Amino acid sequence: MQGNGAVPRRATYRFVHASDLLLDAPVRGIPAPSVPLRDALRDAAARAWQSLVELALERDAAFVILAGGLFGETVPGLRSCVALRDGLERLRSRAIEVFVALNRDDAAAAARLPWLANGATLFAANDMSTASVMRDGQCLATLRGTSADGAEARQRAGEVRPLGPGIEIGVLPDQSDAAAATWAAEQLPVSGLHYWALGGAAAATVVHENPWIVCAGTPQGRGLAAPQLGPKGCMVVEVEDGRIGGVAPAALDHVRFLHVEVDAGGCSDAAAIRRLVMRELERRAAGAGERIVVADAALHGRMPGGQARDRLAFEGELLAELRRESATRPAPLWWVRMRDLTGADERPGIGARELRRIVTEQSEALGAPLPGSTFLARTFSPLLRQWDAETDLVSQRELVRDAARLALDMIGGDESA
């Protein structure tokens, strides 16, 4: 503070906004990984949390916000509890405060973890509670948050108005569905707060600027579904002279998931396709550094000459070649699958179109009965029996679509088949 009635010095600092650590949530859809990859996938979320702690320490963050999604399970595992506790203790040892909005799973887990409230400030579940960050007698920020989620949290957030002093920040733990995103974009800007820290989604999104409404995404991807792809991390927020000066993502992921799609129409043989796929992979993996990369690929276009081939055998051979070539890459790379979709949109016939329609419906509603067709029942029933507790919905849909491609090749688009 400046004396003699002068205007108080306005603060310049930074804070870290993260969400959805999901320390116990498994990686899905990676069949038969090698032992080193399996161990890396198991530890990836904890490693990302450790990287978040290191980032906050290196950047001398004033505080850290965790907008829900600590464990991803109502009964957290021992390894996850130890990792979270150790990280919180490291932050506290450097006087970096941590503020946590709990979602439903977090709240159930927190009831079993009395040390959690000692390591962080937890926002109340029955109110929009308030916390302040002080430094040298000056209020750097006033935080308003709730550990409720869904409509209840939105109602409380809609009633928030500025209290001051310092930067004013709102924290909501789970605003991931489409309705919540629309509401956030329309309603939160009028609250008068400078920054809203949202959680609940895998992908980072800046919903609005000035005021800033930001979903930090998860620090670690967990598979090859679209929201899990690409760099994952947190947001580093710069406060300059009492204003939000910038919001920038910081990558924290230990394992990076990538999807590669190429037009193979100009390729003369499998070697050319392999080179094309690897070039595209390296382009997408730029910036991954020494991270483990887990990838899949899809081929599109029309192959020269339209020659018929055993698609499964072709995919298997190409996948094996990609894995052999990737073994010499400096950074670890594991190819999960290769899908040959060349000519998929050119197969004629009412039967093929009808089969695609049925399979699309079934892949979106897997619990529904199979179509009455004897041919379809023979094709799909053995695949249905292969599913087990380790197979996620994305993998199930891929399996159904793979079966559809096999069936389409068998009937050749001919209704009489």
C-alpha cells in the first residue's frame, strides 16, 4: 500500500487453472499394450498432476484452481490419494494456495479423505462460498465457487455479483454438456466477474473473452475419442496491474493421443501409404517432444485401379509395418489400429446403404436388439460376445463399424447378397 491516501498498488501475478485430473480414471480402447506402455498409461494421470505442480512452482503461481474431477471415482485408489496429497503438500510448502470445487464423485471421495481439507480450500456444496488470496496485506483475488454441479450450480452462479477487491474469479466444477456451455456463454459474462474457471470437459475451451470464461480441459488424455486427442494440460492466467492480461494453455500430458487421416488415393503401394501416414503423424506430433505418442490412422480416397484386396489382411500388414518403423523413432510411438476406408463412399447398392444405416444406429444404441436379418445376426453376434468390462463404448462402436465394413465387402453392395 502507498501512504497518504494514494491509490493502492495494483497486483501483477499469475495463477493456474486446471480441472479433471481424474487420477483414477483408466485409459480405454488400447488393446493389448506392451508392459511398458501399460505402466505408462496407468501412471499418466498422476504424472500429469506432478507436472502441474512443477509448473506452478516454476512459474511462481500465486494460487492454483482445481475445477472439479479429482479422482473420477467415488472411492479413490491409494496411489491416487498419495499423489494428490504429495502435490498439495509441495504447493503449500511454497505458500501456493489451492482452491477446489468438488463434483459429485469428488464429494463422495473427500468424505473419506480428511487431509484434503487441510491441503486445500474446498468450496461449499450448499452455497456459493467466498475465499480471498492475500499477499503483503493486499487482496490479490476474490474467488466465488461451489461444489455443486449441474443446474444447481448454474442457479447459484447466476446470482453472483462482484464483491471486490482484487480480481474476481468464479469456479464451477462440471459444466460439460451442451446446455451448460450455452448457458455459460450467455449468462456468465453479465456477472461482472473477471474470470470464470470451469471444469467437466476433456477438451480445453475459451468460451468467452473479457470477461474470460474458460474450461481448462483435462491434464491427461485417456484414449482415441475426439475430445481426448492432442495436447492436454491446464491454463496459466497472467494478471497484469490488476487486470487479466492473458490466458495461455500449458501442456502437461505424459501420453499424447493422436488420430491420423490421410488420402491414400495418390499412393501406388503400401510403402507409399506408410510414408504418407508417418509424415502426417510427425506433423501432428510436432511439439510432443519426448512424450509417449499413441495413435491410430484411417485411409480415405480411392486406390489406383480399384483393385480388390483382403482389407483386414491389408490393415494388419500395414499396422505391423508402421509399428516396426516406429520402433526406431527417438520418442516412443505405439500404433493402436489402422482402418482402410478407401472407396467406402463409392460402393453402390441399396443394400450397402441400408446396412450402413443399421450399423450407425446400432453403434449409437448398442443395447438395442440386433436387426432381424439372418445375415446381419451371423455377422454381428460373434462380435457382441467379445465385449467385456474392459471394453469402452468407443471401442464397441469401432468394432461394430469394422463388422459393417466386412459385411459390405462380402455383399459388394449387391441387394441380392
